[in-house]
Amino acid sequence: MPKYNGIKIVSKVEVNDKNALAIVYTPGVAASCLKIKDNPEASFDYTNRENSVAVISFDYEKSLERAIFLKSTLGIDAYPFEISSQDEDKIKLVVDNIEPSFGAIDLSLIKENVKNIIFDVKIPVLKGTVENLKEFFLCVSKNLFMFSYDSLVGTTNEKSIQLRKMAGGVVEIELTEEKQSKPVGIVSDGSAVLGLGDIGGLAGLPVMEGKAVLFQQLGDVSAMPLCLKTQVPDEIVEIVLLLQNSFSGINLEDIKAPRCFEVENKLIETANIPIFHDDQHGTAIVVAAALLNALHLAGKKIEDIKIVFSGAGAAAIAVCKLILSLGAKNITMFDIDGAIYKGRVQNNFAHDEISNYTNKNLFKGTLKDGIKGADVFIGLSAPNLLNEEMIKSMAQKPIIFALANPTPEILPDLAKKYGAFISASGRSDFPNQINNSLVFPGLFNGILKYNVKKITTEIKLNCALALASIVKENELNADYILPDALDSRVSEIISQNVVLKK
């Protein structure tokens, strides 16, 4: 029998084409999220939560040894954690709030420290020894053998639900004889999931599992979904800091603005591992790359064009900042209250900051009026906001990036019908998919490979330029401005460009 020394988080299914991507990740994953939102117990059906146990101690290697034991003897997918404090209140904070990701929690390695703590969870918590661990944890392992996507029937959403029900989610633990890097933590509070909004950490778990699949298959990076119960910024920060020795990096995911800015900034200042908010910076990199190629096709220069944004959340503001760094000068952002301008009563602190660099004319109208004469529309907002009249009011060769997910501001085929020169969305079932999966797997691969501790604006710009350059001049056309999300070249090229060339 082999001696196991490491674990990695792997996918239960292959993502080898756009159909599989749509079922495992977006848009199909949203259906499982909504099932869980309506019925929290469904999380045990549509994710791997039923077979997931968190093993917590004060020493990562001891937790890892225990996790390997649980997997090798009982088939339990056990995730090792090191907590950096023996304070009872801090232990309780962590245990209470990681509940959405796990079906049970194993504290047997720190039993003397937790025997008097009453945890506010609805899952088994092991504080000592029991006769039958499998029975205590109530774990059930599901695996797919000889699986084919052709066995699934119905719409993409229906196929996605069937897959997760059959497989018990889409990720699991694999034991290795070799030592492995600690996983990347995919941390979410579920407050801004896809286009679904604030559905909570538990309902967001299918998305984080799908994200872990892409980390592993596209970037060869082991990544752990960690959905939190709390949505309090200071508590999110404290939990990550208490557990940071369990991870090689943190990918913040689906945390709404402006909360996400506070969480990210505090973690960057205090954590000793790299912090990356993918909804902000992954989106910014891929949109910037797509825009560079779209403008090249349209024969326009970024410094000369008018850009309007629908949406002013975390992703939109990060995209705006990176595009400004590329040389854009005329940008106006819109949210539900209309144009964002300096001094607007409805502004939050992030709006106030970005208004120093946008809407220099202090336009105060609606998107319908503001889009007139625009060269580029970038939507990171809500479904079906853009119509024929608005597109026809734009400048010649209008570029439409309708990126709300899973339903965009306008479907790409309609945008083209109404006169869009280039139309893109976040969906895999249309041309020009603008998806973060082009960025984060390779980015984290490079971060780990080159021991990068901080992801700077220069790194983001470097990655955007590298991503844009993958599509060669003779390949570039209105339906092909970015490489395919599953293009095997992408991750390696992004990884190489995490290190700035001298």
C-alpha cells in the first residue's frame, strides 16, 4: 500500500469543451444555487458537502495527517486547517462560520481547547473520540464511473442539476504520495453570486466548487471552496487571517461592493499570503484584453473613445481602473441611480474615489441618454437593460460587452442584430466569451510558481496584454477577440507573465 503524504482537490468530471463548461460552471451552476437558496438541505444533494469534513488543529501538518487518515480509511474528503489562535472565542468564530462548506467538523486534535465551547452549527462537531467515525460524520461519498455528458438530458440548467445530484458536487480530495502545496482558498460570503445577488454562502457553494474545478483543470492549482456564514467585513478578514497558514493564497469571490474593497484592502495589508479578488481583478484583466483587440478591429484608439458602464460594483470599478491605466480618458459609469459624478448624494466611498477620474463633464442623466455617441458599452449589472434604440444611438462600430451573468444586459445575437460591430458576453454558448476562467487559473499558477506575494497593477496590465496577444492578427475577427476559455495555451502564457519582464 502506498504511503500518502499529500492531498489535492480535484474535479469529479472533465471540462473539455464549452458544453461541459456551461454545465459545470456558468450558466448552468446557477440552477443548483437557486435550489439550495430555496432549501438549504439541498446543499447535501448538489455539492460535495455531504462528504466534506474540516479538520482543525494548531499545526497544519497534524491536520494534514488526520485528513489523509480519514480519506484513506473511510473515503471522507477531509480538508486540513491550521488555526493560529487558542482563544475560545476565535475558535468559535471560525467553526461557526465555515459551516456552509462542510458536512462535519473534526476538532479531535484540539479537544482540550474546545470541550467547553458551544458551537452555533447544525452539523456534527467531533470534540473527542467516538466508536464509529463514519457514522458520526454521516458522510456519503459519491463517484461517477464511465460518465458521459451525453447521459444528461434537458436544458443546460437541468443537466447541471442532474450532474451535481449524481456526483455529489463536482470536487473531491485525492491522496498523493508526493507532498503538495497548500491549496488556494476560494473565500466567499455569497453576497454577490453570479447574477443571483445576495443568496448567502451556502447557496453560493456550487459556484465555488465549479471555480475549484477550473483552478485544477485549467491551471493545475488545488483550490478549496470556503463559503462563510458571516457577511461582516471584519469577521471575514479575521477568519481568513486565523486560517491563513492553511493556504498558499486567497481568491476572494462573490463578495458585494463596497464590502469587498474593505475586505481585500485589509487582507492585503495584513496577510502573509497573496490576496486576489477575482470578481474585481480577474474581470478587469480579461475585459481589458478583449477591449484592446476589439478596438484594434474597429480601428479606434482607447484615448479617443467614449466608454459607458452599466453597473458600478466591484467588478465594474476594477475594470474601469485598469482601462484608465491603459489610457482611456472619457468614461461615465451608471448604476440604478443614474450617472455617477463627483459629489452625488448616493455615492459610496468607492464611487467617490472613481468619480475623481470619470465623468469629467458631470453628466447627471440616465444610461439611455448617456449612451448616445458612445463607442463602447460595458455592462456588469443586470439582465435586459440594453435595447435596440440605445445601441442605434451609439457611435459607428459600437462595441457591446454585456457581461451580467447568467443573463446579460442584452443577448449577443440581439446586439448584433441591432447594429453592434462586436458583441461579447460572459456566456460559453455565444462567441466572444469574456470569462475570468481565462485569467485566474494561470495567474495563481504563476503566483505559486514564482512566489509572488502581491498582485500589482503592472502584473494585471502585463497579463491583459499577454492575453490579448494570444489571438494573432490573422485570426482576429468580430466573433473572435479572445482565445477560447479552454485554450491550453492561455494558462501557461498568463502564468509566465505574472513575473514582470526586465
